[in-house]
Amino acid sequence: MAAQKPSIPKGTRDFGPIEMVRRNYIFNTVQKVFKKYGYLPLETPAMENLSTLLGKYGEEGDKLLFRVLNSGNFLSKVPDEKSLQNAPSLVNLITEKGLKYDLTVPFARYVVQHRNDITFPFKRYQIQPVWRADRPQKGRYREFFQCDVDVIGSKSLLSEVELIQITDEVFSILGINVKIKINNRKVLAGVAEMMGQADQMMKITIAIDKIDKIGIEKVNEELISSGIPPDAVDKLQPVLTFSGLRNEKLVLLRGLLSDSEIGMQGVCELEMVFDYLSGFDLKSEVEIDLSLARGLNYYTGAILEVEALDVNIGSICGGGRYDDLTGIFGLKDVSGVGISFGADRIYDVMLQSDLFPLDLAQTTRLMFVNFGKEEERFCLDVLAKVRNAGISAEIYPDHVKMKKQMSYANNKNVEFVAMVGENEMAEGKISLKNMESGEQEKLSVKELIAKLSVE
């Protein structure tokens, strides 16, 4: 029997040491900023009950849930007469759990389940993988990490302002030029009212959310094919095509939505957020995007997306306000707002833009060459002292040709190589070679530690 060719599922990836070092650089940067603003870490299980997940992401989102077969005899609950052709009914009988689609719904479930142990407003960050049964393509994976930061238990717009500050600071540190786009679901609800289609808001927002992928014409066609009258779609066009400055967009909205109470609430919230932001020296451009919709059902107020300006890869960060997500789990009127950093897309942007620090891949600063058993014993004693001084170091494990050992050091980007032969042992010294410059010098153990501690 031929050996099986190893492979992994489409839409997933292995991460080697270099990739992991770079990914950890992103995670550590994001985490450091989150902590700076007073957020605490949280983790939830990879799996959630389907009753927790279903109905929270809209019809299209629910289709992308990875379901997990029940343990053991998963067909035990299927009646004998159940037709295998009735797939939806069958699926519901053999699966009760699913992999989480995002971190927000599990967070809301956690808040309700542990509400007696939480101090509100509750500020948490969460860095974990999520899964979506999507069609794999560039920048879109079936398993990917999200870095979420949320505050729940307050309706204050200061939270939106803080999240924009966090977003600006993270991308400034990472060196990514971005545009932060903001809109408000109340504005979109007002637009639906202005169109005479208040009860069709979800259809309208789901279609608008695809505008970057399929363009305005296709969005209009989708709206009409879903039952929105052509004259109502015509009323939507000024919102989708207007490209003026921020204040001009606000004037346009005030005119279009003057008869919509909820629409005007959204406009006032946008104005207040920008009023707060005017007091900060943000590095990133923040603009109103009237076509920004974010199709998830649970958003109710401000919605945010971040676009990388130098790499065409789609949204690399997004989120918004949800006023009653916890209500689904029995805890009413607890408002929250959060954003999610797409670590995988951020990684791709940084790789294409050559933004990772050059020294990230270096894990070993000093490697001891192995000349034999006696030399090993001498080097092991020195190695322990070097490591105790906080310097990353290793000894080549085998006594092999010098060329192979030096090749290993080069491939690992080792900064210095220590060589100890009979002469060095007799003198109690180490020959230290700088792998970049080629310079070589003899040092005592104390001098060696002092040199590498200040380099």
C-alpha cells in the first residue's frame, strides 16, 4: 500500500517558526495596546452549542457555520423513516454543536452566563481562531484568528471613540497605512425608511455590504431581484454614490433623513463621535462611508471597518455597536461595542509591504560549536552561565564537520558563534565570531556575557 500523501483541509494553513514569530509580533502588539486601555483577556471554547450560534449572523452567516457531528452513534436520534434527502432536518438531528463563527456571540453568551461575577462596564480582549465554511480565496480562509476588543454594559459613545483610538494606535505601531471607515446602522435604518422599505432593512444592508465585491450595479440588481421596487432603489442611489467630504455627507444625511427619527439619531451619533475625535492627533484618516453596512444582524449603532491603503486585500479590521445581543440569552438591554482585528489579513499586508522587523526571526544569539566530548563539557558550563544572564544560546548537539555547524548557524540567523578548542580551554577563554562582520576575538566568560548583554 502506497504511503498517504500528507495534506491539510483547504482554507487552512500550517505556520512554521518564521511565520509564528511574525504572527506573535502582531498578537503581542495588539495585546499590549489592549492592555494599555484597560481591557482584560478572555477565552471561550472552540465549540459552542448550535442554539448559541444559529440566528445571530443572518441567513448567509448561518450557512457558513461548521457543524460538529454528535459523539458516538450520531444517527441514534434519526427516525428510521427519516429520508436522507431531507438534508436540513437530518443535519439538525445529528449535530448539536458548531465551531464558533466569530468571537462576539460567544462573548455575549459568556457575559450572560457569568453576569453575577462581572463588573460592568466589562472590557475584554480575546485572541483566538474562528471557523467559517467559506470558499477559500486570497485573503479569505476557513480557519483564521481574530483579535477582538469589546466593552459591554455602557451606551456611551466614548467607547466608540476609544476603539477608534485603539485601532489607530495598533496600525501606527505596525506601520500599516489605513483608512478607518465609519457609518451607523441607525442611519441605514433611516435610509430604509426614506426608501419606504423600513421592513426590508436587512435585505438592503446585506446587499449594500457587497458593494466593494460586486459594485453598485450588481447591488441594485440584487435589491430589485429580492423584491425592492425599482423606484425605492433609485432613492438609495444618492447614499451609495455621494463622495463629498465628511461635513458634506452629514449635510446630505440631514436632508435625506429629516423625516426619520432613528435616522437622525444615527446622524447625531456620527457627529458626536467626530466631535470627540477632533481633540486627538490620530495618525489614520477617519471618514464616513455611507455604503458601509456590515451585514451581521446584531449591529444596531456605529459600524467600523479598516482598509489597508497600500495593499488591496479588503477589510483588515471591523466591528460596531450591538444594543441587545445579550437579550437573545436572557439579559435584556445590555449594550456593547467592539472591533475585531483580522490577524491573518494583517499578516499578509505586513508581509507584502515588508513591515516585519528584520530581527524577529532570530531566536539564538550565540551558538557554541561542538568540537568533541571534552569541549562539550567545557561549553555546557559556559552555556549555563550565558543563559542565566538572559542571553539566548545553544550548543550544536553533534560533533560533525565545522561547515555543517556553521551552515546551521547561518540558516538560523545566529548572531555570534563561540568556538572552544584545546587552546581556549587551557586559557579559560572563548573565541567569539561575529557572523555578520566576520570579526573574531578571544574573551573570558565574564567578558563574553558583558559583550552580548549590551549588543
